[in-house]
Amino acid sequence: MTRIFHAHSTPNPDERDWQTLSDHLNVVGRLAGQSAKHFGSSMLAETAGKLRDPGKYTDAYQQPIRGGSRVDPATWGAKIACDQYGSLGRIMAYGIAGHHVGLANDREPGKRTSPDSRLTADLPRLLDDYLNDLVLPATAKEIEPISLKSNAGCKKFQLSMLTRMIFSCVVDGDYLDTERFLAFALDHAIAHGLGRVIFVIPFTSVAEQNAAVFKKAFGDLGDAPVLEHHNTFVPTPSINAEAAAKPRVVMHSWDAPMIVTTSMQFFESLYTSKLSQRRKLHNITGSGLIFDEARALPLSLLRPCVAVVDELTLNYRTSVVLCNATQSALIAPVSPGGFEDVIELAPDPEAQCETPARVTVSSAGTLDDDALAQHMRDHEQVLRIVNNRPHAQALYTSIADEQGARHLSTLMYPKHRTRVLNEVRSMLNDKEPCRLVSTSLIEAGVDIDLPYVMHAEAGIDSVAQAAVRCNRSGKRTRTDSIVEIFTTVNTDWALPQALEALAAEARAVMSANDADPLSIAAMNAYFKAVHGRKGPEEFDKQNLLRMIKLDGLAAFKFDLVYKKFRMIDSIQMPLIIPGHDACQALLHDLEHTENCGGIARKLQPFLIQIPHKSYDALAASSVIQPAAEPKYGPQFIQLIAIYLYSDRYGLQLGESALLDAAGLIY
């Protein structure tokens, strides 16, 4: 009698509805192979998918599935891959060994056991039945990628990228088949394999605006074609086993036609070792990538970012468009280590960047807070951009009672910011007074048009972004469209040292290019000066590319690379602001659902990101608490002291506010 092996069980003791192991592994292989078609590696990914869990063909596993203790089912697959397929097997082995826990360092210590250690460990006896259930290629030749191009000097980086892609295909194939079996599948707007456009923005602050524009363009199709993935819930280790078993909150697969995400989410997904972020990776292939304000990529990670985008265009059928108001930013040779062989899409960019045709840029000199406030009172339609949130709040407070006064902050949740921006646009369109105070968040693609803009001293690229918000439509004359740069007297608002260096370079370049301080020539001079002060190592401060090159296929340190690849040094924590009826309804639904993925996406417009230190202070004051904690542990943290959230300022993080809150609670 043929023995039946199972991959997944149900509470039904007669086993009739249990999923067979042969069905599961073959379906995972097929799905993984389909996911790899854009980069010519279908057979490699399919084989890795089939070998993901042959360790389940052991008595040691088949007994636990019926109630015993769990064992590792994946290591046998990694061992078979290495033994049978050589270096290609090694590529598969990383993903096979890590498909339950994530990519590990190979020979270096880390939080995950290395593949080398697992391959040399004692394993339970593998039964030969797997040979009957799985049709595997006989030789490595049969699974070689068919279209990968070699990039001289980057061979090992290319191998690490291929390893990450195969891992993504296996993880997603496993997830989709397991969801199929458990009937927990997410609604997929578009089937896997179809092309998509991925719109990458530098900040979360305007993601909702861009997404709204795209959704409107899709007309009757509504929201379905557009997936926003920017603010993300962070799973926290929990003693709640049920909560720990529900990673769907962050298991977005990016399977919609249009993705709106942030550069942090995009690049950290490409370098991550985490399952939750890795699943989407293969769906980047065969896509169009649009980087809005690519200038905002951190210089300390420029070379790793450029390397991974280059590889995507070379071997993974992606087309890349870089959008910048300052065209020379991050383009070699102006920026060492920047993008090369870039084709300019704009006709006659020099003519389009001529400042005199649109705005007048000048210096307002040094101003104290009273003078700044008076400037805003003296103009009926004015935008003031400052360099930090405390300054923005202080300035807004001083003019809050003026007609049309508005304030914009990242401490406002996206729906709130959208409402403020809509009010601003309405006032501007109706030619009503509008006095807007903002931090630099407004520089990232916000579509507004004012006659008068003031910007605190900063780099020329920031000034150029401010200028785009002045006479944006081109309907005013140059003399009626003013952009002024000011220096603040108040030392509380002084620039950090790094930004002061950029402001100094900007002063020098703008002085030398007085006739057109935002011309392409001025921009080239500015970026050459700023980037020229840095050595090559400054564009890969963590030495990630050298680490990958030295390690090679036999010893990639995936976990370590991920830990070192950080686009934002400080950890930001998500916080739900339940100040809207729709948000409260979603939190109520969360209490009564077993599949929180859809709700998690819908909660994004009500999330803000705050520094971990501020998060801890709120927790210590007992003004935040988990929603649906029995089911999901501390994944969904909400503000319960809603009076700490102001319609004018957003979340108030000042010490006095927290002290007042603590007094009211206790």
C-alpha cells in the first residue's frame, strides 16, 4: 500500500481533508516558477519550490503533524540542492533553509542558524518516497537561468541578488498555496505575472496624495488597482502564539497593477532578510519603476541603491524613470557612484529649468520669529517652509488666528493631511487668504500654487522644491512670484551641522549664479561641491558592496547586510490615530476578524510614524494601547488619549502634554 505523506493538517481526525505533501510541494514549485519568469529563472525557482520541505518525508515530521513535537523540515531540501546542483544548489539552499525564518548569514553568527551549520547537523532519515512524488531536474544545466547578463566586477553582487529573488519566489509560492489550502487568501486585484507600475516616493507624507491621483485615473475601477504600502505595522515579539502565527499584516505581495510605496520600503525590501518583506520581491520584476524625487536617496547608501537598480534593469526586465526637480542630482559624474547612461526624457531641459521665466529668487536676510510672523500677516497667500517641527508649530501658533492660517505636519495622519491640503487648494482656487506653515514634507510632490514662498536656509535642492510651489501653473508674472530664503535668529531653530554645510554650499553657489540661482549650471555646481567633499567610501558607508564581493556565494551574510542597510537610522513606530469614524469602525472590525490583512491596509491612512523614544514615552504614560490584543498582540497600537491629538497640530509629543495625560489617567 502506498504511504500518504501530509504537508498540512486540519482538526479532522480521519485525514480526508488534509493536504498531501506531493500536492503542496508541486504547487509551490509551479507558483515559484511562474514568479521567476520575468528573469528567466523559472526552472531554478520551481526546483527550489519543490525542495522547500522534503524533510516532511520523514517519520520525525509525520508524527508531529499528528500531535507530536515539531521538527525542521527544510534542511533536507537545502542539502539535496547543494549535493545535486552545485553552485546553483547553493543559491537555492539559502532560500530553502530560510523560507520559514528568513535569510541568514552563512558562516557568521546571527540571530538565525547559518545554512552551513544546518547542512552539517544530524538529520532524521529521509524516506525515498519523495523521489516518486517530485520530478526534479537531473543536472544543474537544466536549471540554469536563461537570460541573465553579466556585469563586469559585480558578479558576486549579481549572485546575491539572484539568491534574494529565488527566495522571494519560494516564500510567495508557499504562502499562496498555504492560503489556498486554508481558504484565507487575500483579494488579489490582478493575477500574478501581469506587469505593474511601482511609484517610489521619498516620504510617507504625500503617498496618499499620489495614490488618490492614480485611483482617480482608474475611473470606475475604483481603489482596486492601486496598492498603497508605506506606513507599516511592526510585528512585536509576543507570548501570544496565535498573534505570532499571523504575519499576514506585513505580508504584502505587491500584486496590484499600481503600487505606491516609499524609497525606504522599496530598498529595504530588496536588501532584507525578513520573510515579511521578502515575499514581494519577485513582483518587482517585469515592472516600471518611477522614483519621484530620487535626489532624496541617502548619500550614505547611494552605491548600494544604484547597484540594485542597475541589476533590476539589466536582468529583471524593469524600466526605471528618475524624476527630479534638480536633474543633476545622483547622476554620474556630478554625483560619484550615481546613475550612469541616463537618458533625458524632458525636451530641452535647460529651457524648462530657466528660473527667470517663472519666479524671482532672493534673500530675505536674517529674521527673528516676530518678523517671520509679520511677513505672513502681510501677505494673503503665502507658504512658509521651515526645517523642523517645533519651529513650524511655534510659527503657526503666532499666526493661528489669522484668516486662512493652516499648518502641515508629519504628526498628522494621512487623512488629516489630505483634508488640510484640500482646504488649502480650495482657498487658493477661490482667491481667499491662505497662510500655510509646513516643514519640508511639502517639498515632495505636493501640488499647490502660491504667489509667495519663504524657505529657511537649506540646500539648493530644497530651495528648488520650494520654488516649484510658487507660480506652479505659470499664470503669474515673474515679478508677482517671489521665493525668498531667510536665516533665523532664534538658536532653537538652528540647522544641524550636516544641514548647515549644505546651506553654506547653497549660499556660495547662489551668489555666483545670481541671475539664475536654480539653473542646471547652478545645480551642477552645487552637487559637485557637496558630493566632491566626500570620498568614495561615503557613498557606501557600511561597506555593503565590498562585503558582498568578498563573501561570495559560499558565505553571503544576508542578515548582517540587512541590519546595516538602514535608510533611516532611528526606528520609527506606527501609531493609529482613531480620530475618524472610519478608523474607529476598522478597529471594531479588527476585534471580529481572523484575517487582518485587508483591515491593516485600510488603516494606513490613519497611521503616523513616531520615533521609538516618543513611542516609549507614550507607553509609559499609558496613553496608547493595543487594539484587538487577544488576537494580534501588540501589532496594532492606538492612541487612547485622543485629546493629545490636535486638529491644528496633529499629535502633541511635548513633555508637558504627557505629564498632563498621566495626571488625568491616575
